Amino acid sequence: MTILYGMADSGNCYKPRLLMAKLGIPFRNIEVSSHSGDTRKADYLAKNPNAMVPLLELDDGRRLAESNAILLYLAEGTRYLPQDRFERALCHQWLFFEQYSHEPYVAVRRALLTFPERAADATPERLASTLERGNKALGVMNRRLAETPFFAGSAYSVADIALYAYTHTAEEGGFQIDAYPAVADWLKRVEADPGHVPMDWLPN
């Protein structure tokens, strides 16, 4: 059976869980927490030398790291990855945006404020910087979503899964989602898509 190594409270780990739930792909979830140092233990480093989660292990033993790469692999041939060349490129564009312009600020600020082991890093300067850059990212998203219902166009895709993962918890990091009405409406559309499961969902 496919195995997903990850953390229940990580948005990056939620991404593949959400997509596999939607696709009906059975998998075993194994909790490997960076909070407790599990990702730095020798047995896990042998699987992923980068010491990060999520990590997908396929039935044949091959492994794939990086949440958005996992999304692209799982979505191949499904409605979650556009067939149109330009829309597919847009999907990739927003996946890169999520990792470079969104997650390092929106997700990191949430972590600084909610994870005790990150408290020492929550300096006033770091909090101010992540708030500023996170709001910039939300503003870019809001402008896009004022033009189109989903990031790659008219249809829900893995770009929406990737950006939903930490946007729907952004208020835990002090961001005001109601200041971005198009983003707030998009969150509702994502949650209304068939097969949606919440962040704390785990397979039986």
C-alpha cells in the first residue's frame, strides 16, 4: 500500500492527503514529526536525506518528496491537472508562487505564533516581515481570484489544493482573510468541491 509520511498539523502534508481522499487512493499515514525530531532520525534520513515531510512511498518502494511534486504525480491523468497547455502552465506557475511567495510567509508566520519550539524565532522583525510579505501574497491571490474562480482558470486544480492548505489557516498567523473578499469566496468554493476533507482528516 502507498505510504505517506507526514505531520497531521502541517499544511504541506495536508495537500497530498486531501488529493488522495478526493481520488479515493488508499494509503497508510505514518506520523513523522519535526516537532519531536523524528525527521532527523537515521531511519527517516535514509528515506529522505532532506529531513522533511511529506514523503510519498509508492507500492514498488520508490519515494517522492516535496508536497507540490507529490500533487503533480498524483494528479496526472485526473481532473486536477489541466490538459490545456496554457492552463497546465498556469497551474505550475501558482505552485511555484505558493512555495516561493506564499508558504514562506503565510505558513511560517502561523508556525512562529502557534508552535512552541518556534517561539524563539518569533522576533518582532520576523513577525513584521512575514506579515508584510504574506499580505502581499494574499493581495496577488485576491486579484487573480477576482478574475477567475480558480487559479488555473475555470476548474479546480492542484494549484488550488496547494494554496488552500495554508490560506485556510492564515488567520492563525494573524492575517485577516475578510480583507481579501475574492480569497474568502474561493475558500468556500474549494470546500464545496466534491470529496473535500478537513486538515485533521486521516485515513482509517
